[in-house]
Amino acid sequence: MRKIIKLLTTITVMFISGAYIYGQGMQTSLFNDVDKIMLAATESQADVLSPKAYEEGMEAYKKAKDAYKDDGEISEIKQNITQAGGKFTEAIDNSKVSAVMFANSLSARKDAINAEAGSFSKDSWMEAEETMKDAAEELEKGDADDAKEKASTASELYRKAELESIKANYLTNAKKLLEHADDNKVDKRAPKTFNEAKGLINQAEKELVENRYDTDEARYLAKQAEYKASLAMNIAQQEEILADRDFEAEDYILMVYEPLNTIGENLNLDLKFDKGIQGPVSEILTKTNKDAFRISSLEAELYNSKMANQNMTEMLAEQQKIQENMEGQLSEDAVQAQKRQQVLQARIDRIADIDSKFDKIQQIFNAEEALVFRQKDNIIIRMVGVNFDIGKAEIKQEDYALLAKLEKAIGTFDNASVVIEGHTDSQGADDNNLELSEQRAAAVLSYLSANINIDKSRFSTTGYGESKPVANNETKQGRTQNRRIDVIIVPTIGDTTLSLGSNE
């Protein structure tokens, strides 16, 4: 009897487990595609840029989920899934248009998020979010004028929320740290750093008053003030500890070398300090920059290898199809397979040609002039050697020779499209930075047009302002890297008008 009960129990457990696994598999099968579309919509900020379509998509998605949990009709579940997918796709398409029109508002929103306005300035943040939603909904209705007006108001509200948040978050913390340092008489042990923190707080407050709607510099100063106040306390603490150890000057100097030596060992560098620390620091920077460039190159090589492997796999499949269809004379399928194989071979040859030309372009510039790397099939030339004066867009005479090299690099590809991008750091007003980046990109194209014989129809310019940083805007070196001109060469891969995936 016990054996029978045990057997029945085992069968029941297996049945329940099997049903659960089947149910999970069914859910994955039903919702897999719409989950991907929903994720893409979220990543494109569709909840902000196309709220109506996004919300309708979420409502349909929830209905599908609820119906599935309640063992509803599969047809009803699929209908809601289809509706959700359609609305999410619509929201993604809307977001592409909205992202351009609302670029300034999105930039202001991003700054407010970075300042944690949702925590430190809740009322202003919520008002800004509601206004931004209204703007996006107006655009969804087709009313661009009202959308622009509301987006402008949203930008101001985001700036207000950011300003309040910076004061509440960064300055308040910095002042508290400074008060704590003062109570512990840190100004006696670390007077320079302590006074520097006080000065930074004063500068930040002044900056907030004078540039109410451009808080990048104020935020940076506030963060630096907080850091300096904390650093002053740490210096005072370390000074007290070291005083008890009766250290001499030699001990202090060797302590400075220790962390650099540790970094050098991890980078496989044999650092020497007999001529000071500047040499070792330069070695470390050179090594890390080379490694970063090497990683970028390896990523491009990996992509090229994957594409070559994919093309070869497709070609072998087409070759197999030709052999299977050879019966005295070529069938229609075999003829089509041959054509597709020819397209694939042309593409493989074209990619090999791009690889060869990419290597040639890399040889044109040295590291101080430009960084050359790949993003899939595109070649990016980052003109690090072209420097503009602050707030200016005029090409300097000292950059003429480098721009001549750029022309040589572009000329390597006869029919490629070329996009010249302008970028700035985060200092200054967003609108001004966007305009300045556009002017700088246009200045480069204007110089090329005036001095070199180019086909203008292949060229275009765009400015991104501060929206696409490649380094930390909180450091001087990072801001220098972000003020840049990127030239993107977009090669043609060849004739792809014949469908490679069609078997018809």
C-alpha cells in the first residue's frame, strides 16, 4: 500500500512539474517577441517621448499577462500581445522624431536626473515631468507648435529642479562637511585644502546666481567643494597618524611612489622614480591609452570576423543549393542561388577592401593628430589634433596640414558618404553648445570645400553639443577629449538589392 501511495505521489509531482515547465515554455513563446519590443521602447525613452502610445502598449500588455494568468483564451491573449507590440513600435517611431524636437528638454532632464532632482526637489521635478508628458502628447496629436512651447517650459522646470537639487544636495553636503571640519580644527592641519573648499563653495553659489539656467559649472564646483572638504579632513587625520610614527622626508617620498609602483606592476611596467614621478605617470597614461585603442581595434576585428564567417556560411548554403538543383540544366532556384552567391562574394570582396583601406588610413595619422577606429563597417577619425579656441568655430592656420591629411584619408574611399560631427564639453549653456558644435562641424566642411576638390553631395555635417561625451566632463582632461570633431566614413558595401534570405 505504501509503495502505491509513494508511486502516486511521484506521478503527481512529475505531472505538476511538467505542467509548470510547459506553462513557462508557453509564456516564453507567447511573450518573447513583445518583450523585446517593449524593452526597445523603454530604451528609446518612449515612456517620456511618446507617452500615449507607450501607455496604450503597456495597457494591452498587462491585459495579455492578466489573461494568461487567469487561463484566458489564447486568441484573446494573442490579440492583446499584437496590440501591445503595435503600440510599442508606434511609440519607438514617435520617439525618433520627438528626440530631435525635444533635444534641449531631454538634455535638461538628464541634468536634473544627474542632480537627483527626484529626491531633492520632488515638487519641481514632478511638475517638469508632467509638462514634458504634455509636450510629447501634443506632438503625438500632430500639434508641433504647442509641443515646442510646452517642451520649452519643461526645460525651464527641469533647470529649476536641478538648481534646487544642487543647492540641497551638493552645497548642503559640502557645507556640512566644512562645518564638521571646522569643529575638528582641520583648518589648522590642512589650511590650504580647507580654504580651497570654502572658496569653491563661494564660487558655486556665485555661479548659481549668475547662470541660473546653466548649472554644469556650478554642479562641478559643488562636487569639488565637497571633495576638498572631505580631503582636508583626511589630510588632517593622516598628518596626525604620521606625526606619531616619527617619519622623515624620505619615508614620505617613498610612500608617494608606492601606489604608482603597484599600478605599474599591474600594467606590466617597470617604473623608475630616480628622475621623479612625471616619467612613470606618462608611462602609465601611454600604456592605458594604447590598451584602450587596442581594445577598440580588437572589437572591430571581432565584428569583421563574425561578418566574414556569416557571409561564408551563407555562401556555402547557396553552393549546396546549386548542387542540389543541378539536373541537366540549371533550375530557377539554382539560378537565383548563383546570383545570391555572386552578391555574397562581392560583399566579401568589398569588406576585405574596406579592411585594407582602414589600415592605410591608420598609417596617415599619428596618435597626437587623430584616433582612427572602426564601428562595424564605418571608419571613425577622431581629430584630436584640431583645437578650437573657447567659444569659437574658426579653423586655425596650424591645423591646415592636419586637415590636408584628413582629405587624403577621405579620398581613400571613392564613393563613401562622409559625416562630420561637432562635439563640445558640458561647460556653457546647452543651446550654445549645440549651436557651437554645428558651427565647428560646418567650419571643417567649409575649409575642405574651399581648399580641396571634394564632391559636396557625399558630405553632411551635424552637431551634438555636449550630448555624446567620450570622457568625464568633471575633469579638465575629460572636457578636452569631449571638445572634438569626429569624421565618420560610411563605405558602400555593394549591391544588396537581391534578397539574400529569400528562397522564392
